[in-house]
Amino acid sequence: MPKTSNKEPKKKTKQKDVKKKDPKLSENHESKNLEEQLKVIQDKHIRLKAEFENFRRRKADEISRLLQFEGENAIRGFLPILDDLERMIHSSDASEESLKDGVSMVESKIQKYFESLSIKPFGEKGDEMDSDIHDAMLTQTDKKMDDNSILEVFEKGYTYRDKVIRHAKVIVNKK
């Protein structure tokens, strides 16, 4: 007779090691992760803010140095002209003709220096009056000239890089 065993079939009772996530542990871990990310972002923010403040301070210092010594180049440009004037005044050979030549030479140097600085004169006889750049000192009537044209210039006007730094003072024709 065959042996029958009364053994019950083996039950597979092996349980898979399933880790049940504890919701409190999961939240705690996530919270710590978020806190670390927040600290990193705050640190980056503080460093960026400090870097910007340093940049702003350096630029402010640079601008103040530029403004403090802005006129230095203009002064250096006028020094040779001043030297010529002094030589002209203290010259032992100061005839009227040599003085006129000296004054013409100084005027020429000043005009060249102004050109190098982008300073341009305006306001010539015959130009049309423009109230944005001319100051009419007087009005006169000249039938040979057009209405609103400049008859005479008291003082030339000057522009510096397209900005009027002195208006021309003129006499204007009115018919």
C-alpha cells in the first residue's frame, strides 16, 4: 500500500519583506530635504546679494573718481595755450603786428583743441534764426536779407556732442 501522508501541502508562508513606510518617517525625511534645499537657496541668495552690493559700490567709486577728475584733460589741453599767451605778453619784441600774429596763433590752437573735444561753433551771419539755439538780442530791418535771418553775431554759440552749451547771441532781421 502506498503510503499516503497526511501531511498537508506546505503553505508558502514566506512573506516578502515589504517595508511599510511609516508616514511620519517619510514626512520627516522630506521635510529635512526641503530644509536643506531652502538653506542652499538662501545661501545663494545672500552671496548674490553681497556680490551685487560689491559691484554697485565699485561702480559708484569709479564714477565718483571720473567726476572728480573730469576736467583734468580739459585743463591739460589749455596749458600749452596759456603758455603761448604768457610768452606773447612777456615778449621783448612786442610790436603790434607780432601781437596780432600771436593772438591769431592762440585762436587757431583753441579752435583745434575744441575740435578735438567735439566742441563746434555755430551762429553765422545769414543763418536762419532758430530759437532753440539762438538768443535774439535785437531786431533790425534789412531789405536785402530774408526775414528771420541773422544780421550780426555778438557771440558765437557752441555745441558739445550735439548739446548746446552756449546759445549764440545775435541780431535778427524782421521785415
